[in-house]
Amino acid sequence: MGATLVDSLDTLFIMGLDVQFKRATEVLGGLLNAYDLCGEKPAWNTPSGIPYNRINLAYGNTNNPTWARENSILVDSGSEQLEFIALSQRTNDPKYKEKAEKRMLLPININPLTGTKSSGAATFGAMDDSFYEYLLKAWIHGNKTEVVTFYREMWEKSMKGLQSLIWRSTPSFTCLMDELACFVPGMLALGSSNYGLGEAEKFMALAEELAWTCYNFYQLTPTKLAGESYYFSNGQSNPPRCYVLRLRKLPETIESLFYLWCFTGNKTYREWGWNIFQAFENKSRIETGYVGLKDVNTGAKDNMMQSYFLSETLKYLYLLFSPPSVISLNEWVFNTEAHILRIMTRSAHEESGEQEEVFPRHLHGRKEGRIDYK
């Protein structure tokens, strides 16, 4: 319940649910202050600057999962830039940004003591995904200035790695795709605009093909809801086979449909989103909310509604059918959990420690379908 309250706060505001939003903010006051008052931040205290992924909040002890052989996971260690940069901007304290920025297709496992890779495996699915997303979004969040150009350069290098692997006719890698990786079409659409026309068209074509694949993850099951992982037959045109049958109502496909709709105006993406929503209504909804499925073939239900279903999945569905002015992508950037951060210009002046307070201080409210500040 507590996580759902925090996670869904901006969803309430975006949807204009003002009474519920006010109740939630009354519970959440002082969150940033509590973070700053907690003293040492032991997760970051490593020789390499690569943080540990787990902290015992009672004792301050740090560790990494035993199943990861005590290595740090890329997605956990490399997906803090947006939040920590925003925190530094709002507190006028650079220490948060400096931690996140102290440290291509990169390995899943990284040794926090040496900063070296512990395996050669790389993926755009679980354990790597939002690292690549944040390379692009940190550049956008900094308003694409010279100070943040290195993020864009790292992202473009990583996308070349993606392009070199994804269209192989004789694959030499594991042909497994997580539904989690279905954020990639939206990321490609979001990042395509800074390329020249020819390269931008290539990225959009790849984004649309991958979105079609992700949509078919839903259409290939009797429930019309996607499982978590799919195997593809090497060098064959057979439909993908669902490997993990569980449904957790993940947001990534809906997220990509939202971005593709924004950048193409193609109503097909709204139709796909509506079909997925109808499947949620028919197979996942119960009297008290929306539950997951134990098996997307049989439709057997579990008894859990994750907080991200409200904060991400339903938010992106809502925005997919809303006017673009509700959340302008020229003013806002979504973090990996679909929380919006205002785009703030980063300059050499700011980086020198002479940052001026230029961000709006008082939330004015939602007017005529638009989030505005006063």
C-alpha cells in the first residue's frame, strides 16, 4: 500500500484526481528531507564508485545478491542519473549528481570493488534495460546542451551495438526476448529525432518493427495478454514461443505505443493500446483492482496488483488517448518508472557550482489538460 501511494502520486495529478492527490501529498511530506537527514549513503562507498544494490536500512550494511555472485547489476547501478541530477537541482547541492555521474553494450554484472565486468553477457531486457534508457533521457533532461552531449554519444554507440545484433539472419546469441525489453521501440522513437533524415528513418523503422513484435506477444495468447519472456527459433520465421507464462501487467509495450503515437500520429498504436486495455478489463480486472495472471494461456489469476500498474501502465494508457498538451515531451521527460521530471538546461555555468535557481517553485495545478507552473 505504501509503495502504491508513493508510486501513483503523479498519476493522480496528471489525471486531475485532485482530492486523492491532496490526500497522498499529506502522507508524503518531507520525503527529500528524510533522505538528506539519514546521514551516510553507504551504497556509494566503494573503491570504484559503482554502488552496491542492497542496503540494510536499520544497520547501513551493504551487499549484492548472492545469485549475482556479489556483483552489482547494471540496471540498479547505472539508472540513477535523472533522479539524482533532479535532486541536486532542487537542493542546489551537487553531491547527488556527482555520485550518479562518477561512473555501447555493457555487461550485466560489474564488480563494485574494481569496476570491471564480471561476465560478458549483455541484454536490453532485465538487469540492463533502463541503463540505456537513461543515457538518452539524461541528455534530454539536460536540454541537449554541450554539457550532457557525452550521454547522447554513449547512447548512440550503444544503439550501433543493438543494430549490429538485432537483424542477424544466423544468430550467434540466445534468441530470448523479455517483455521488459519492449521499452526499446519507444526509446528509439524518442532518440531518432536528433539523427539526420536517413538515419532517423532507420531508427523509426526498427522501432515500429519491434513494437509490432511486442504487440504480438499479446495477440499470440488465448487471453490476449503477454507473458514475460519469449523464445525465437534460430533463423526461422515461426512465431515466438512464450517461455515465462506469468503476467505482471508490465508497462513497457504500452509505453512504446505512447511514444510511437506521439512521433508518428499513426492511429494504429492507439488501436493496439485499446486492445491491450480491453484484455486487462476482460481477464485481469476484479472487484478491487487488477491482478496478474499465473498463466497467460489458461487465464489463471494471482492475487497481486503491483504499484507500477497504476503509476506506469495505466498512466501511459491514459496519455496514449490524451491530447499531446497534457504532457509535452518538449518540457518533460519520464524516468524509468514513468514519473515526470521537468527538462532543465544544464550549462557550464551550472557545473562550475554557480547554479542559479531557475526551476519553478510552486505547483499551480492542471489547467485545461495541461500541467502548468506559476
